[in-house]
Amino acid sequence: QRNELKILVLELLSGGDAWTSRELSDSLGIDIYHASKTLSRYYHQRLLKRKKVPGSKKYEYVINEKGIQRWNGYAQKADTMGDMIFDDEQTQKYILCVKVDTASLPVNRERG
């Protein structure tokens, strides 16, 4: 299941936009704590770069070259398996359909 989450996060960040843990939490419907830990874990795996949000303790994360290579590896593997559902010719990026068992994901709530 962690690989499914990793594929999904790399897919979201492959567009090149910076993401915060709040945005990831809202997009995936997971709690903010787990979204933050997920982004931090992928940062420490050197798949993402991060920078501080000015005037805040928060970070913004963007995919880096290693993350793009990993994402392309997943996309190529899925392409050979016939799981590719969309090819955006303008950006030459692949969008992968990933089934995530949401019942096993943490409930979306603030850690307090």
C-alpha cells in the first residue's frame, strides 16, 4: 500500500507545482499529520525538494529529478502492463490510474 501512496503522490507532484501537506491532505482525504509525514518521508528518500513557506513553519514540496525518474519508471512499467489510461502529449507526462484502498487510510482530522 505504501507504493500505491507513493505513486499517487509522485503523480500529483509530477505537474511541477509546489504542494503543502494541507493541500495533499485535502486532495487525498487523509489527515494532515499523515500527509505531512508522507511528504517528509519522500523528501528524506530524496524524491522531493522542499522549501520553507515565507513567514511560516510550513514547507512546500516539489518533485526533483530522482522523483521524476522514479515516476517515469512507474509510468513505463504500467505502460508495458497496459495500465496506462492517459498520455498528456503537451507535457509528455503520464497519468496513472491507481486504486487506493481508502478504508485503510487514516481519517481526515487535525492532530491535536
